[in-house]
Amino acid sequence: QVQLVESGGGLVESGGSLRLSCTASRITFSFYTMAWYRQPPGKQRKLVAQITNGGNTNYADSVKGRFTISRDNVENTVYLQMNSLQPEDTAVYYCNADISGYNAWGQGTQVTVSS
């Protein structure tokens, strides 16, 4: 069974930065499209950023120019560098692995941005 373990969340002031990490096990990581989603309190989970197995990236409009997704296929880890954080970025951030419609999720990590 696929395991995804996120880390790096926390409390940061507005304008600050955080880097999230998600390490995968029990999968051939390099084959998978990896993504970060987030779910603010009382709202739906939505895509933040995605990186394909070929390294192509896609971002939500709200984070373009501030967030960067990257992957290390040796370390089986996907990263989300978050800069210029704003209170509206406050959410639980989830790592996702996808291949041919098969999805796996991490347990989530809380990011809180204070104003």
C-alpha cells in the first residue's frame, strides 16, 4: 500500500515562507504525477500545484509566482516551496500521488499564516 508522509507545515507570519515535503514509499515514485492540494477550514479541497513524471508543472492561479513544486526521484520526495504567504493560504495541505486514475493521499499538514 502506498504511503505518503508530509512534513514542513507550521505557523508563519504574512509574507513568510515555508517548504513542505512529501516522501513516498511502496511505489515506483518516478512513474507518478505528484500534486499538492489544500483544504481551508469549511471549504473544499482544491489543487494547488502538480508535477508530472516528466517534470511538467501546473499551478492554481492563486499561487502562481509564489509557490514552486519540485520533485526528487532519488529521494522519492515532492516539495512545495511557498513564498509570500498570505492568511488566505491557511489550510491543511495534502500530498497526492496519481497514476492512471489510481490516487493516494497523505495525512495532511497544517499551514497557518497569521496577519
